[in-house]
Amino acid sequence: MKFYNLKTRSHVEVPESAVQKMKMVRKTKSGEQVRYAFTAVHEGAKLFKFINEATYKASNAKEA
């Protein structure tokens, strides 16, 4: 899976087995905000890739 590394400012390829999915919920004035992401660690750097809810539910990656 392709991620963008902000530290090196380049795209990196991460194996599917190292990718986890994550659901982030935070409270706001008007309710809750939910964001979905794939996360991985590559060469010591944490990588995030924000995705939509359908992709999150369709993925068979482990829950972080």
C-alpha cells in the first residue's frame, strides 16, 4: 500500500501485512467527528492515510 511520508516528502510502499486500520472520534461543539485512517510504521516514521468509511469497513486489516 502506498503512503506519503511527511518527513522525507516522498511516497513509500508498505506491505499490506504491516498496515492497520484506525477509527478516530473526537467531540466538537456540534457533536462528534469521526475520521478513518490506515496507519503503519516505516523506517521509524508513523504514517497515516485518511480514508472514507466504506473503505474502512471493506478492509480486512487489523484494528489499531
